[in-house]
Amino acid sequence: MQPFTTVIGAAIPLMRANVDTDVIIRIERLTEQPPDALGHYAFEALRYRSDGSEDPGCILNDPVFRGAPVLLAGRNFGCGSSREGAVVALKGMGVRCVIAPSYGDIFYNNCFQNGLLPVALPPEKIEALAAQCAHGAPVRVDLEALRIIAPDGSAIPFELASMRREGLLHGLDDIGLTLKDDEIIRAWQAKDRERRGWAWIVEGR
């Protein structure tokens, strides 16, 4: 998984509430397309017309925001079904960080398994940030310092659970974080085999 330390770039002000995972990526795309092709279909109901051409009125198609690494959103972003492909699709279109007041729980957890940083901020802070970013002015998201630097230079701190932060900084999902303690796990297993040998499967029996 690609580590996340600092990301600098435009922030797409998609200030909609309750954007669900079906809006982010339609379910049939997950069965029709390989993961590395999902970015093209992210937000397709918003980005494309019925004939498949891009809708120039959609902010996601604005050249200023094409490939932008940050997405600003409304409350309850990523609600709906538990498709991990929603996170994969966002990353496929270039997004590395989403900033919203709140998230669907499963979507939020899936972000950390795929190297995408979900930041939670109060609505008024996101709206102020969106106003500054409306024409493509870059923001800086610094996970090490746990702060966002707005276009005007002001710093906006944010919080993140320490284990979540560690995983993103080192490019580790939950399994990877667990395996960092491989020596401790093996030492415990060896002791437990001595203490409770009956509980362990012995090869050849």
C-alpha cells in the first residue's frame, strides 16, 4: 500500500451531503472492470451524460480539478453499501484525501485499508476551505503534523487515531500493522505451546 505522508494539490469542492457508495461507483462496474480501471467510472452519474460524454457543468470535469488529490465533501460521505471499490475508485481518479464532517462507518474503515486519508472537520471549516479552493488554489495535507495548510497559509489541525496514522504513514493495512509485532506473536505462541500443548495442532497427527 502506498504510504501517505504529505499531499499537496487542488481540492475539489464537492459539497454534497449523503454521497453514498453507489454514487461513487456503481455496483456493476465492480464486476465488469478490473480495480485499476475504476477511476474512470467514479461519480459517473455526475460526470457523464447519457451518451457517455463528459458533462462540462460538473465540477469534477473542470480541468482545474482533474486529478486533484483532495476532495472536500458534505456530511455522511461514503454512506450506503459496504463496497471497498468506492475507495479504490476514488484513488483511481487521483484522490488521496477526503475531508468531510462525517463518514459512513464502513467506508471510513475501508479508507485505511487502501491508503486513503479521511479527515473529519466541522462543516464551517470545510466551507471556508472550499471557498479558498474554488479556483484550484492548492492545499497541503500533512499527516505527520496532523494539519492542513489552507491556500491563505492558515493551519487547520485535525485528529486521527494513532494506529490509523501509523498505518497510513508506513503504507500498512490492519494485517501489516499486526505483522509488525511478528516476533512478539511468535514468542507468545512458543510459550503457550509449552503451557497448553493440548490446544495446538501437532503436524503429522
